[in-house]
Amino acid sequence: LIGLRPSHIDKVEDWKQLLANIELLAAHNPNKITIRTPIIPGYTNTQTGYDTIIGVMLTNGIKSIEILPYNPYSENYYKAMGIKYPLEGTQLPSKEEIIRIKGVFTSAGINAEIVA
């Protein structure tokens, strides 16, 4: 969720609570925590977002992240429920872009895996 465009910030009710939960969990055993973040073009794929995630992770001793490339298959579920898909027209990030994003995290000393 970290890294959303300003127009989407209101979707998260309480950032302070989210960060407090991460801090609480990391205080017990940061090595057992893996952050998972979707890469959605136009939403979560910003350098500011990556830097924010890295900062939170390093501050709390968390060293593992799973990168989830955007998957458009959820659009079928929305259609089946008769709901307009909010990400309609969103393109898949290229393999090169996902590898580049992985490098952003690994260069910060974080173990990054791409989860398809």
C-alpha cells in the first residue's frame, strides 16, 4: 500500500496504525517478516514508494520482500459480480521493469523475490 498516488491515499484509513503494526511485529522477530507489495503501473510503481518501503523495512530490521507484478485476472471477478473494475486498461509491467524494481530493493540490502 505504501507508494500509492496522493489521490489514492484516502483508501488507507490509518497509516500510523499500519506502521505501528509493522513496528510491533518487527520488535519480536524481524527475520520472520516478509513484506509483500504489488507493482501496479500508475499506482504503486514510484521511486518514492520504493524508498518509503525500504525506509520502513530498514528502520525495523526487515530484510525480505516479495514483489508481486500486477495481475489483471482479478478483472474477471469484478465482471462476475457486476462491478466496474477500477484498474481497467492497466498494462502489465514488463519483465525488465520488474527486474529493475527488484534491483532497487537488493541494492538497499534487502532480499527481494519476484512472485508470479
